[in-house]
Amino acid sequence: EEDDYSATGSGGKDARSSLKKLFRRRLSEEDARRIGLEALFDASEEDLGTGSPDLSRDILPNMINITSRGVQDVPDPTIRETYQTIFEARRI
């Protein structure tokens, strides 16, 4: 089976499980970012080796956006805003 997503590292299995549930083709950049960050957060809840975001101490993951237009860093304020949306939806 071939997938259009992947995750590696100690939390990779947990992140892949999350991606498997949420991924669909032709995602908007915003939806792809949210799904990627949700998968990383899910992995951090299950695996001690996977870092968790800490908005109060401004600890955020690095993220890049890869499109047909090229590769671009996702700015920290955008990552923070996406996590705030995720946390609000989960009531964290």
C-alpha cells in the first residue's frame, strides 16, 4: 500500500495513525497544516520522546509547506494560531 503521507521517529506510529484518519487528497494549505500539527500533537500525547507544543513558553515545532510553487517555512505566528484553533476544538 502506498500513502501520500508519512511520519518517522519515536512518535511516528501515533502520528501516522492520526494522519490516516484525517488525510485526504487536495487539502488546502490551511487544512494540511492543521492535520500535520494535529498528528504531531497526537503523537506527543502518546510518546514521551515526541515534543509537545507549549504556547505559554513559545515552544513550537518547525514546519515547512511544500507545494508546486516550492518550499516555504511556515511562520511561528501561523503555527501558534493553528494550535490555538486545535486546542479550542479539543477544549484544552
